[in-house]
Amino acid sequence: MRDDHDRFAEFGARILAIAPESAASTNRYLERNPMPFPLLPDPEHQVFDQYDVISTMMSLGQRPALFVLDAAGVVRYNQVGVQQWQIPPNEEILGVLRALA
């Protein structure tokens, strides 16, 4: 998503990433890996719990998830995987945004 940030912005989309880590840990990650969108810490998993993104032994921690919400906050697309490689390709998400436009 970082590489195609401008393409997402063309649809008026805003990207927010949520990390199941402390603010300090999240900031250390951002120092090494700058992002053009916010990466917000969620150490108590409050956001993760609201969207049923859970930890599993199989994924060695937090499961990767991606949600597209419309302007009213309604979830229009969701993908919750077991491993990081299961995050959907950017083209798929851009197609969802195209359909919502």
C-alpha cells in the first residue's frame, strides 16, 4: 500500500495501519520504515478486537487483515488472513475503490 499510496488517494481513500504494538515499538518501526500514512499503535488490541482480528498460533502472532470502509463507516470489503503473504494485492483493493466511486 505504501508503493501505491498516490493511486489510493486518487479515489479519496485514506489509509490507516494499525499495529498490535506499543507506541514506542511502533515509532521504532516507523524510524526504519517510513510510511506515507499513519501507523497507529493498538497495544491493548481494542481495534483488532472490534474487527475480530485475533492472534493464532498458526500465524505466529497477529493475523493480517485489511478492511475498506465507505464514507459512512460501513465495511465494504474485508480480508483476514493467516499469514502476511495473504494480504490482498493493491490492484484488488483499487478495484474495490473503483466500484465504490
